Amino acid sequence: MKILSIQSAVAYGHVGNSAAVFPLQRIGVEVLPVYTVNFSNHTGYGSWRGPMISPDDVRDVITGIEERGVLPEIDVVLSGYQGGEGIADVILDAVARVKAANPAAVYACDPVMGNAKSGCFVAPAIPVLLRERVVPAADIITPNQFELGFLTGTEPSDLASTLASVDAARAMGPSTVLVTSVERPDRPVLDGGEETIEMLAVTDEGAWIVQTPRIPMKANGSGDVTAALFTAHYRETGDAATALARTTSSVWDLLRTTFDAGQRELQLVEAQEFYAQPRLQFEVTQVR
């Protein structure tokens, strides 16, 4: 499998391609990373150095890849955080070029906009752009629950309303939706009363949910890892439940490893065996 991944990159820490590429490689995926920024660190620190790469330069990199005759071999185009409006045109053009060369290829979009705690943290034009142009072109989207509501103009809260919001998102174009950071008052409680969090995957074949203990930390880049692994596993197996089980196991163990180490940045290398050999310790339940 080959994935063309158009995302940010940082030298220190793990977000964007700096989070997605290594786990994909560790499960045997060939990744062609194209950078949209090349920063010293992620912007959550409040200061950073390095350039935002112009849309024209990003397009040139993709054109150079095309000139090597590689596009027919690409199975997936993956995109994440879009810092400016211009990059969307580049991504959509890349998707069109890849699909023209390989009609079986798919586009997986992580529509990064914000989260329930921080609210929307992208430029005001980005959610509109994602909703009106980018998401309709995607085959797979991986929003968190907050982003799902923002995209669809709904307020997902319980399982029924979250599924309804997913249906609204799928009506926009993508056939597969993975919802991360699902919180609902009707979710089962773990033994001992531990706080939990869930992920929900919906395709034409059905809907599946998985619950894990909540790890009490903020982990920049974990969504990028999740989107990458789910996309790759789903593309490989065609089975959303299997992809959900593998991805949940790997990402939870990555977060646990990071939390146990007392680190702010993902311990991406230290957790590598959990990508290659997921423990599959969480039960996936079909809910529709």
C-alpha cells in the first residue's frame, strides 16, 4: 500500500506527518509525505520557528512525484490540518490527479477544526471550506465529535444523535466516517467507575463503537495517528470493525506509554510494537 500524506511537519514532537508517517511505516505502508509547513514544534507551545510552505511549492512537490510516474501506485491520499485556504485547492487537485491515475484510490480527510474543550481553533474560513468543498470530495473522514457537529450543523450528544450526525455527514459525500472522542451520557461505565471515551465507525455495512478508559492527558498528534492507522487498516481489510479494533488498541497503548513516561510529546518510537502487533484488548460492538 502507498499513501500520499499531505500534512504539516515538525522537527520536535509529533503532529501531522511527523505523527502519521512512522506508525504507517511500522505496519508496512509506503508513505510519500508532502509537507505543508516545516516548523520547529507544534503551535500549542505558543511560539515556533520555520516556514509555512506556499501552496504553489506544495503543488510543485506533488507534480514532481507525478513526474516520477508514481500516481497510479497510490492507494490513498491522506490530509489533515489545513492552515490556510490555499492548501485545500492543492489537496483537491492532488486527489483528482491520483484518482485519474488510479480510479481505485480513495481520499481520507481528517477535518481538523477544534475540540469540545478548546472550541474552533482554525481560521474562520476553514470550516466553511471543509464543509462545502473538501469533505464532499472525501471517501473517508475522521472528525472528532465536536468537529462532526460543526460540519453538519448538529449537536451530537448521545449515541442516537451522534449516529444521526454521521448520517448527515455521509450524505455530504464520504461513505466512511470515523468519529473520535465520542462522549455521551448513555455510554456504559467501566468496572470501578473509570471515565471512558469512545470511537465510532460507520460505513455502508453498519456502525461499530468501541470504548476505552480515558487517559487524563492532552496529546497533540494523537488524532493524526488515529486517522492514519484507521485509514490504512480499513483500506487493507475492507472491514471497519477490524480497523477500529486495531486502531483503538494501538492509539490507546501509545497514549498510555506517553502518560506513564510523564511526557508531553507522544512517545511515538517507544510505542512502536503496539502498531505492529495491536493487543486488541477492547471489544468492538455493532450498534447498527
